[in-house]
Amino acid sequence: MPRIHVVAFDVNETLSDLAPLAAHFTAAGLPADLRTAWFASTLRDGFALAAAGTEAPFADIAGAALRSLLHGRPDLTADPDDVVAAVLGAFQQLGVHPDVAEGMRTLARGGLRLVTLTNGAASVGRGLLERAGLADVVEDYLSVEAAGRWKPARQAYQLAADRTGVPIEQIALVAVHPWDTDGAKRAGMISAWINRNGSPYPSVFTPPDIVGADLPAVAAQLLAQSEGLEA
């Protein structure tokens, strides 16, 4: 693998912990695991637009996906518009996973440049890391809105190379989503997968270059690669 100079982070679920959103579903009489179905539906619809050659803001797609899931549910005890507003509002106030701060600071101390690369709004990633006290280690917050396509479209990953001025093969993409690491690898990036839940990597995707159970484990391998060493 080439030496790494920049590390780009996916934001939603990779850095942010979506678990607190479940409370807004249960408060409306809904099962907590509907949060997972909603986020999966949001990704599905965003991918469909990317495949069709277009895009829409994350918040618009997420809101529409949630309204669709809520429609006609007999267990819903709140106004659907209130539930959508509560979930999307809470989405903008999430915290990071416990392993994020150590991993990001390790990379920054090692001299690597850090950016975010999200399918959501750049402001969401900025707010997330500011609340976590990590804004000082991130040089830029990138959103695929500037590329006109959601990840895993190739031009979404190219945005990181264009904005940092670093060849794409010297940029690593860190994500918890196999579809994201696969897309990054196909676009020419180094791919790093955080496997927090121990699940097997889907065989239909291109295997990631780096795998770790948490961000510090991934960070150690990224640093070794940046120094031309084996982790």
C-alpha cells in the first residue's frame, strides 16, 4: 500500500453513536429497533438517487424515509410530524463513540491530516466533533453535497483528494460500513474498516486494507502504514 498522508472519516455511525435516537421512537410508542430500519431506509433511498445520477440533502431523505415508516402504524402514539422533528433534531446533537477521541488524537499526534467525508451535512460532523472537543484535530469537514453524489459514488471520494490536494491513493477512508470501505477502495483510496460488533465482512465487497475492532486499533495500523511499516 502507498504511504498515508490524509485520513478521511465517515461520520454517521462511524464517529457518531446513533443509539440515543432509540428513545425518541419508544417515547412515541414505537419499538426501539425501528431506529435501525429508519437509518437503513435513509441509506437505501440515498443510494437509489446516486445510482440514478442525482442526489438530495440527507435531512430531506431521512425525513421522507421516517414519514414512510410511520405511516399507518397502529402503535404510534404521537403526531408523526413531531416524531420526525424530534428524531432529526436529536440527530444533530449526537455524541461520539467512546473509542473515537483516543483514535483521532493518536492519528493527529502521528502527523496525519484528518478530514471528515459524510453523506450528511458538513455542519453535522463539525458540531459532533466540536461537542466532543475534537475540532482541533480536524482540518476540514467535507460533505458529498459538494460532489453532487452520495458515497459510494466515485466522485464523492474524489472530493477528499480535490480538497486536500493529496493523491487519492494516499488517502485512507475510515468507516464502519462495508459498502463505504468497498466504495473507497474502488475509487483508489486505502480502506479501513472499524468492526465494532464483530460481524463478518460481506464477501461481495472488496476486502478492506485495514481492519480493527475499534478506532485506536485501526489508528495504529494507519500510522504504521504512514511510516512505511507493517502494523
